[in-house]
Amino acid sequence: MKNQMRPLSRLAFLLATVFVSALCASGCGRVAPRVAPIDTDWTAPKVLDSELGCRSDLQARKFNNRAVAFDLEDHALYTLGDDGLHWDKKAVPAFNGYHLAYADATTNEIVLVKSDVLPPRNQAYQVRNFSQDRVDGEIVVASLDNDFGLQTVAREKVALTRGDLFGTEATSLGVYEFGFGSALVRGSQIDVPYVAQADVSFANEARKEGSPAVIGVYESQDGGSSWTRTHLFDLRGYTALPGLFASRGTQFLLVNHAPDLVYTERSGSDAPWPALQTLVAHYWYSVCAPVGDEDTFHFCWLENPATELRLKDQVPFFGESLDYQLFYRNWEDSTATWSEARKLSAGLKPRSISTSGLSMSVEGQRIVVAWVYHAGKGRDARYDIAYSVSADGGQHWSEPRQVTSTTPGRAAHSPQVVLLRGVIHLFYHHDREHAAGNCWDILYQQRRFPGT
């Protein structure tokens, strides 16, 4: 079971074929009304790289005031050129199978990770030998290099047994999933969180309480030369996507513990992590990569406030079946408190937000959030990229504006934004026909931050 807990963009990758096929099955031809005013200040869309495969999977990030995009499928690294318009490409085949382990960073070091749960699940559950379950993986610390794209600085092999994760007495447990989350890099200190989810024997009564899960962290104090592993929390039920983030004075650990988003925070690297507590109750499906900028920690998410969902009950079809709402919240070091949640989707039509992508980027007091806007049904359906900005640190937000204008039967989804030097850089997937079936291009557009 390879790379079980990759970022949310990976889930969009897996669902996109179903999404487009179902959309066209209802009929393609009539044009849906636009869902928001078109913003004509964006550059024309262009394909990022015509050599990319049919189903590329891009991660766009900001590293030490440089814009970087890493393609997980074609193992290519793109860096924004000095002209601020074109992207330079470097092939990085040595990092086949890896993905970037954190969001925006203030250092030049990049953390990449990969992991596999072994042995493969190719035998009946009842005859599996849980004692053989293990995790093989690797943490790589690399730096941006003008000649080679990425230059390896340090490597750490990860080899964990079932007993390492869940204890030697847990004979009825197998390793179901394992994944690394967003890492935190502060100078020579690197922290990489992980989550392991257990299988529970069908005969075990503990299954009724939910499968056990553990949260831990790999820590290095010397830039990746040596590492220690620390167990942090034991949980029950579906658990995924741990992430470490920080403002100037506070560190945060966020965990998707369905149906809630839980967190803990501490004031420094040497302080212990307090108990987890709920940050978003009945959260569902999508959180943009949180961003720590100076003394403020920002994050946004989608939820359906009227419905208490659990993973086992319902899997929404790209947000059409539920009325999702978009929220924003931040933490201020000066007050050590969270702001009130701000509903960025206030005033939008019901059921107009799709769950097929959400992204945020921050530069000082400027914030940009991008998501997928949905209007119409069946042959009238339209899926486009929309965005909103704040110029005062999240206190006030602009009316949503539409970037793309798709035709029925085609969809723009999985947006990723990078705000750098007053320019918004936008990447997104755009579906197209292909002899091999439904696939998509990665398109790129940019514009100045509104009002500058």
C-alpha cells in the first residue's frame, strides 16, 4: 500500500476521472451561467509544460522567497525565472516516488518523503500474519541547486515494525496506513510528523471503537545528519494528514481526526506538546495548507455546518450533494488567541463550492485563497477556479472573482496559489480529451495582487 497518505491534491487526482465521466454522462452542450464576475486582469492560461504526462500531480510551494513547483509523476522541478513570468525546468529522476513534505518555508532546505506499508495486501484478511507488517520509507533533506534542481543534503532511512508503532503486545493489530505530514524546518532543526493507522482483527471487540492510530515525529537538530523518533499521541478512528506549522513564536500540530480537525500548540521547540483539542468540529474533506507568516498563523477550510458527517457514512461527489461553506481563521502571537471564524462564502449560492481543491498563500498582510466554484447540474454544470483576497491580514475579504471559464464537460480543479513579491501565481488542472481517456493539463496564470 504505497504512499497511503499523500496530500489532498492526490485525492483529487484519484477522483477526477469519475468526476468528468459523470459530468459528460449527463450531457454536454448547453452553457451554464458564470458563477462570479470574470477577472480579466489574469494573464492568459498556458500549459505549464507540454511534455508532462496525461495525469500530472503538481505541488507548488514558496521556499525562501522563491516560487517552486514539483511534479510527483514526472519527477521535474520548476523554479520561477528572474523575469517573474517563465518557469525553468530541471529533471530530478533521483526523487522518483517522493513528495514534498511541507508547505511554504523560509529556508532553502526542502524535505521530501516516501513510505510503503509492507508486505503488499495480496492475501485474505483472515490469513494475514500481522507480525510481518512493517513500514519502509525515507526522509530526504535537499537544497535548491541552479545546476541540478535539487541537491541531496541528508538522507534518513525509515524502517518500522508493527511493534515499533503499536507495541509488541498488540498481536491483533496490523499496519493499514502510514504517511508523513507537513514538516517544520527552523534553521538546523527539522521535525517531520507521521501517522500510522492500524488494521484491527474482525474478531477483536476493539474494532467497534475504531481502529487505533498513532501520531509521532522524526526530529533532527543538525540539519538531517541524525534523527530521533518520538511518539506523541494515541488516537482511535480515522486519522490522517498530520502537519507541523509555525508563526514566529508558536508551533502548531494539526491532525485530521474524523470527523474533527484537532490541534495542539506550544511556544517553542523544547516545550512539550499539550493534549489535542478540537479546532474545527465536524470538519469535512478539505483544509488549505496552513501558513505561518511572521506573528500570525493562517488557515482556511471547507465544512458543512448543518451536517455531522463521519467518513463511513457518506463520501460526497465533488461537493454537489452537500452545501459546503468556506471559512478562514488565524492565530495572533500577540494575543495568543484564535480569531473568530470568517465565512468567506457568505452570499454565494447554496451548493456552489466544490471540494475538488482549496489553496492559500500569504505575504505580509496580503492573503489569497483559491477554490473551485460550481454552478448548474448535469449538462449545465460548470466547474471553475475562483479566488478572494485580503489586504489587511484577514480582517476583510474581497468579493469572489472567477479566473477560469470552462465549457460544460470540462473542469478546472485542484488550484494551487503562490503569492510572491506582490504577484499571485496560479496553477490548476484542466481536463481535456485524450486517446487514453480523460486526463488533464496543468495550466498556469498570474496577476498582480489586486490594488497594487
